[in-house]
Amino acid sequence: MALEDSHVRRAAHLARIAVSDDQASGFVEDLSRILDMVDQLQGVDTDGVAPLAHPLDATQRLRADEVTETNQRDTFQRCAPAVENGLYLVPRVVE
Amino acid sequence: MHDKTLTQIANALGSGELSSRELTEHYLQRIQQSGAILNSFISVTADQALEQADAADQARAKGTAGLLTGMPLALKDIFCTQGIKTSCGSRMLDNFNAPYDATVVEKLKTAGTVTLGKTNMDEFAMGSSNESSYYGPVKNPWDLTAVPGGSSGGSAAAVAAGLTPAALGTDTGGSIRQPAAFCGITGLKPTYGRVSRYGIIAYASSLDQAGPMARSAEDCAHLLNAMAGHDGRDSTSVARGVPDYTETLNSPLSGLKIGLPKEYFGEGLDPEVEKAVREAVSVFESLGATVRDVSLPHTHYAIPAYYVIAPAEASSNLSRFDGVRFGHRCDNPSDLIDLYKRSRAEGFGDEVQRRILIGTHTLSEGFFDAYYTKAQKVRRLIRQDFLDAFEDVDVLMGPASPTPAFDLGAKKDPVSMYLQDIYTIAVNLAGIPGISVPAGFVDRRPVGLQILGTHFAEAQLLNVAHQFQQTTDWHLQRPDFAEESA
């Protein structure tokens, strides 16, 4: 499955990473080599094999739906780049 | 002082021969003297370390000390530490002070250990040479022109150089075992779920596991005792009792069945590394073990499967770095999308961006089944290879890496770097434990013997490694660097 420039630009947009034209061509080259290596997987017969998501086949543990955490907003916002009155500041989204 | 193992230091602290303050001051001085040459630390926490050392000495005077009370340790900079920078080797987190401690950090603090600082690493643990760190590469104390391995390269180099008695690392595809091998120390990757991942900055959540890096298997056993156990805050942590890993260190090895996977001794293996590993295996035969060849037929597909699964998980995990809640934010964003895109482009280095893009691409519409579902199916076959092998043998042995440490700057192409992890990566896909122990040298660069066991066989791996270290002295050899800067 050949990787095209448009694939890299789409992935970069979905991943929210700014990529210049020069960088995009570098990524096409590097990612193509990686995907060529990955394509060896297509040679494995996996008919009837179930996908493995967790090495111990464990399932998600559940707990009672109860509030157990205390509010630590001030502590958690101390490492934020910009906050005001307990709110995270971002550029205007709605005009 | 720094030529002692953690176990010897614990005994000296216990007998009152040494105080934690003396010990901590000694290591801090060594870090100050030689830290800049190796670049093994990102942050040194001298003030806090001395406070912890004094508290440990007081606890000992009061009779409330445990075995690790007052023991200096270094933490890979991937473990969140409250109030101390946790960078994960990235510009993205250069300004990040975690608001809480990782569970493992909390457990070690409770055990009374002293944190000397945070060690250098490949950015977001993505690398096999420690060259992708925002803080620059780490040098191998055995040869300053060689890499220390990665991603826990700073931890491995610091232990080997005698800048700390032991350190913590994490291992997603070999990141404890390969640097341990390259730096001539002992490093254990536990079974997936054995050690809590809470507060460890996530790379690939179904593969990541933390473990000890030290001078000997016995040292690792003491550390694993303090680290392992169930944690309600990590949903993949396993609720299963933790044995005392030191209790079985001296069990005899007569009758131990060792398997040598033929795929681990094939093309690409340095002949001198192979010689050292085979000599190590013969030591086990002299201890009463039997050796047979086994096969792990899907070995060849482990790297391709990993480079779908790990980047897929990484692309999801690293989406949290958005320039809004923590971490790097670009200047003067024009709108929200520009804020996200430029903050992430500026904050992440090349290798991290590559893996995020690979993961995003392979998970995207039209590619998901061909890549991700296929890789997960192959992952099951890889795990089955190991389970089948452990029907016939107790442990598997082979090289930790196909070559000794390579030169700084030698691997420019990402794929050639990835292929370095051929013997370690399948272990994470299968979730089994593995340990690397020093087993010789090639041109003064260390060789690591890797020993693998079935799920939750940590006690057995530590026993097997300890018995090897009772018979050999590879693990006690030090680089000249550690002597010269003494």
C-alpha cells in the first residue's frame, strides 16, 4: 500500500501537527520505508485468529459509579499555559 | 562507596556503617562531577534528596527503617514526580511539574528511598539509542563514542557509571533490557500488569511496563519487592499476590530446562555476541540445567506488528498534549486549530511526530483493518509462540541485542534503528517478563544475555540470573569511567 503525500497531510491534520511542504516530503519518504517494513504482516496467515488487544486477555474492570475524587482544579491548573478565573484560555472559538 | 551493589549498601546502612546523608552526598557529588560528560540526568534534585536522606537517617535511629530506607535512586524522567519537572525527554513537557506522584514513586518514597534526580531518555520513550531526547544524547560510560541504548539510556548509563546504586526504567519494546545490555548492568521488565502504570507518561498502554535497573539480579529483586502489586488507579494492573522475590534467589538450578530460540541466533547476530551468549548458556549447563533448541516461528513479524500497535496507541495517548491544559504552547495562535497544530509541531521532535503520523494513518478510515486488526491478530500468534515454548522449557535464553552498543550517530535511518529491537520487542507483545544480565564484552562494549519466562515468572528469572551472577563476575566489572572519576 503505497503512501502518498495526501495521506501524510491527512494524518497530520487529524493529528493536529503543523507540517510544512518540505517536512511533508520527508515524512512521505520515512513513513513509506516504515510501512514497507510493516507490510510484511500481509504475508502471515491469520485466518480464524482473533485480534489480541491485551496480553493477558483481561477485560475492563468495573467499579461502582460513585464520586471518589476531590476537586483539585487549582492544583491541576497550575501547570496550564493560560488560565483565568478557573477557566482555560484559548483563542476565540465562537464569534 | 559507589562500587557497592544496592544489597551491600543496604547492609551498610542497616549496620550503621554508613548514613544515608553520607551516601547521598557522595552520589550527588559524583553526578555533579561526571554528569555533564555522560548527560545521564535531566534534573538533579539535590535539596530534596538531602532532606529525604536526613529523614531516612532519623527513621533508622528510631528503629522504623526498612531495607530500602535511605537508598539513593534515580528515576527515568517518565515517572511523574510531584513538584519536580517531568519532561519525558521532550520540549513539550520542558515546563511540566506534575501535580502528583506516580504510584511506583509513591511506593518507593514510602519504602524510604532517596530520589537523586530524573534521568535522560529518548523523547516519550521512543527510541533505542537515547539520541531522540530534547536534552541531547547520553554517552555510554564504557565508551564515550557509543550510545547507552534506549529508551532508558540515562538510567542505564548512570547505574553503570556509579552515579546511583540503581534506577527505574520503563520498557515498551526493550527499553529496559537493551540499555541494560549496552551498559553492562542488570535490567528487568516485569510481566505486563505486574507494576502499576499510574503516573507513568503513557507511550503504548498495552505494552508499557516499569522495572528496576541495577548492578545485580539480587538488587533488582529488592526493588521489585517495593514496586510490584495491584493498584486500583491502573485498570490494567493485575490483582495477584506479590511474592518476596529475594526468597527464591538461591534455589538450585539443577533440572532447569532452557530453550534457545533458533530465530534468536540467526542472520544479523554479531558472531562475537553469539559466542558470549553461548558461553553464558554453558555456565547454566555446568549448574545442572539442560539446554534444547526451540522455535518461535513468528519472531520475524514482531517488529512489523509492533510498529503498527505501538504508534497507534501513541497517536491516541499523545493527543492529550494540546497546548491547553499543560505543556508547550506556541506564541500568538491565530485560532484554536493553529494553537493545537503549532504547539504540537514545536513541542514534539521528529521521531515522535513520525510515530504519531504512522499511528494516525494506520488507524484512519480505509487502513484500519489492513494494519491494526491484522497486527493484533499477528500479536496473538506471537504470544502463542511463547506459550507453546513454555510447555516444553522453563526459560528461554538468547542475546538481548544483535550487536553491542553502536556508535553515536550510526543509525540515521529510522527502520535500521527499529531492527535493533528484534530480540526484545516480541516480549512486550506477549506481555511476558524478561531480564538482561551482563555476559561478557566485545571490544570493551558489554554484551547482555536475555532470559525470558512465562507470565508472572519474575521470581524464576531473578533466581536464574542470580545463580549466574554467583558463578560469573561480568556484572561486577566497571567501566574505567567509574574508576577515573572516583
